[in-house]
Amino acid sequence: MLSSLSIRDIVLIEKLDLVLNEGLTVLTGETGAGKSILLDALSLALGGRGDGALVRHGEAKGQVTAVFDLAPDHPARALLTEADIADEGDLIVRRVQMADGRTRATINEQPVSVQTLRALSTRLVELHGQHDDRALVNPATHRTLLDAFGGLGPRAEAVSGLWRAWRTATTAAAEERARLEAAAKDADYIRHAVAELEALAPEVGEEAVLAERRTAMMRSEKIAGDLAEALDAVGGGGSPVPSLAAAMRRLERRAGEAQDMVRPAVDALGQALDALESARSHLEAAVRDADFDPRELERIEERLFALRAAARKYGGAIEDLPALAARFAANLAALDRGATRLAALDRAAGEAEAAYGKAAATLSAERKKAAGNLEKAVNAELPPLKLERALFSVALESDPAAAGPEGQDRVEFWVRTNPGTRPGPMMKVASGGELARFLLALKVVLADRGSAPTLIFDEIDTGVGGAVADAIGQRLARLAGRVQVLAVTHAPQVAARAGNHFLIAKTSAAGAKKDAPVATKVSILAEAERREEIARMLAGASITAEARAAADKLLQGAG
């Protein structure tokens, strides 16, 4: 509920701090005292349109703070969690209005957008009056209100879930069908591409590896040629080793005849042959290490050529070929198994549609039953409100072709104010006073089902009196047994039934000039003061003993 309201420098209100209680609270006062200012201030705090003209004359800014005491599981707290707003204890809403037209809003001292503030306010307060353009008058809310009255919320949520499942299944089937149709147009091309790319078998990063290997082999090719030439000179056909070895053997045979002359030459030739053998061994090792294979180089160049040709053919880079091959293969696989998969998706979509249609039809039947019960309940409230010749009805149209997440029903509250006239939407058919009483009857029936915790009624008793005003008071009191009710009223019969009574009046400084600034003051009335105010409401400016006696009677009857 709304536990307190603080207003600073808004129009005629300089400073106001109200502590509000449960039950029925009424605000009374003479015409022009500032009752509408109080509601305008609260509307501003709840996300209403800002206006620099609301700021008290001579001030730079005005401010309205509303504090709400909510249950831990109240829906408003879920919105705070979604918006990542601190939620501990009371909920504090503040709106600052600058004189230049700018506004600032906070929830629990955290800055928020006006849109967030408005979304939150719909869960906190409902404002009803002769010119109400929200809540019950808005046809967009009527289906939700009917579901709340009939206890159909869980079933409606289930229907919404089935709708989403149906749309998801339908989308999946449509996407598969589109893919198959696109693939079928190029089936031959795709099959050829798959065969060619599978034969080519490109690998990720293959181009870089081949290019590096090719560069290394071309570098090795030059070195390998010089090493092979040197090896041929040392150990090939032109090698001096056989001649030197033969010469050394001949000298060794002569060594016995001239030892001193031959031996040094034989030793030198042996060393030369050893050195040549060592050189040959090193050259052979070097040739092996050069790792040059002309056939491998040719294979590398052919592979690079094939990869580059495929990249040019399919429009891309070599590095894209593996992904392209996978995509072509997937398209071909989809094409091959597409009929089976599409049939399964179409079957799933059909089953989802059938499940939704069945649930929506059941919900529609239950809504029709709930609509009948709502009509009976509301119409039972109308005679005491001097609407005995009026009729409330629920216009419910079911159209499976126009089905949506909320089902297949369009719901709107209609009224007929006089026999023989055609019923129509409340806002178009009912006059201001009639509309207010229709709304009250509806709210009495719907109060504990989908209602905000605080209801504000702005002069819904205008133009009525006597028994009708008393009937309005009775219903407001009944409502106040389930939710917090604030009512701006001119009817003493309504004021007498309140548990809390605030008087709104204009004040000015003592001895002030006629044109001196005035301020709106709000004060809570004690029991004796309530008697005087209700007597004033009954008698007007001059309060008589008869008016006080009538006020006593009203208070006793209300008690």
C-alpha cells in the first residue's frame, strides 16, 4: 500500500507530508482547495507527464516522494529485480520536476527512466475517475481482467507457452523448407563441388605449410647441386682415388728396395686417400641433409596449383576451402535427407498447432463461462448505484484465424445504459457519472483479482446524492477491506464511511493582502472535526444544528 506521500513546492503546495493507512481514506474540501493538485502530484511521482508549470511560483524545482509498503512476493518486486534495482524494505519512488520542464526519477534512490517508473506504477496504484483513460477503461486490459476474475491466469500462461512452441516449430519448418528449395536449385552444382572438394581434401592452414616447404626445398636445390658436384669429384667417375691407390700400391712393392726413399711418399699418399675418404663421407651426409627431392617439389607445386585453382573457381581464399567444402557437404546432406527432416518438422509444427488450438479453444470456453459470471456479479452491483436500467456485458469474440499468444478471443467490456438502446464500449456509451459508477461496480467485483494494492477514486460520486452516494460509500468500504482505497469526494455519505479523513484547504498568512500567495494545506481530522466537515458537506457554508445531527446519523450508520 501507499504508506506516505511527501510533496515539496508543487503548485500551491509548499510542504506536505501525509502518512496513509490501510482501509478507506477520503479527501474532502471545498471546490478549488487543491484536491486535484494532490492527485496531479501523485501522478507525477508515478510517471505522469512532467510540466514546469507544476513547480510552485518562484521555486527552481518541485519534488514528490511516495513510499510503498509491499509484501515480499508483490509483482512490483519482480520488476525491481529485472531492472537491477536495490530492493530492501519499503519501495521509495521520487520524481523531481524542474521549473524549466526537465524531470528526474528515482526508485529506491537509484536513477531510472520514466518508462520504468510507469511500468512500476501500474503494479502499485490504479486511478479511477470520470475521465479515467487507463485501467478498466482500456480494452487492452479487459481480457487480462476477465482471466483474473475467472482464475484463468495459469491456463492463459500455458496457452501462451503453446503459442510460442507452435511459432518456433513453424519457423524451423519454414527455414528448412527455404534451405531445401535453395539447395535444390543448385543440386547438380553442389554434387559436383562436393565430389571435387572431397577429392581435393583441402586442410586448414595447408597453403602456408606447402608454401614454406616449397621455399625451403628451392633453397636446398641450389645447395644440393654444388654438394653433388663436389661428391662426384671426390667419389664419382672423375675421382683421383683409384689412381692414387694404385700408385701407392706400386710404391709399397718397391719399399723394400729403397725404404728411405719410398716410405715418406707412401705415407703421404695414404693420408691423402684418408682425407679424400673423409671428404666423401661428409659430402654424402651433406647431400642427405640437403633433403631435396625433385619429385616432392613437383608434387608440392602441383598441390598448390590445384588449391589455388579451386579457390578461384569457388570464389574465395585457399584457407576458406575446408569450410566451403563442409558447407557444400552439409547442403548436400540436407538435400539428401531434407524430405525426411522437413516432413518431421512439418509434423511437429502441425502437432504444436493442434495442441495450441485445443488449449485455446478450452480457454475460450472457460472465458465464456467466466464472462457470464462476471456479468452477473457486476449487474448485481448496478441497481443500488442508480443504474438499475443499465446492463453490463462482456463482448467476447472468438476467431481461430486471429489467434495469438493470449488465445483466440477478443474481450471488451460493454454497457447499455437504457433498455432499447444498443450496447457498446463503456467509454463511448456511458456518461461521465455513469462511467464512474460502472467502474466502481467492476472494481468491487475485481478488487481481489488482479488489482493494484492501492486504488484512488477521483470524485466518482459527482452528480449523485442520497441513496446512490451511500451505495458508493458502501462499495468503497467493501473494497477497502481488501485493498487500500483513497477517494476524493464531495459526498458526505462516502466521507462518513472512511477510516481516515483528510481535509484539504487553502491558507494564507494572517493579515495578508487580498492578492497575497496562498498555499494548500492538508490535515487529518479527529472525530469531532470529521463531524464538522461532514456537516459542512451537508449544509454548505452555514453549518446548522440539523446538519450536525445529520452528520452524527451518517457517522453512526457508517459505523
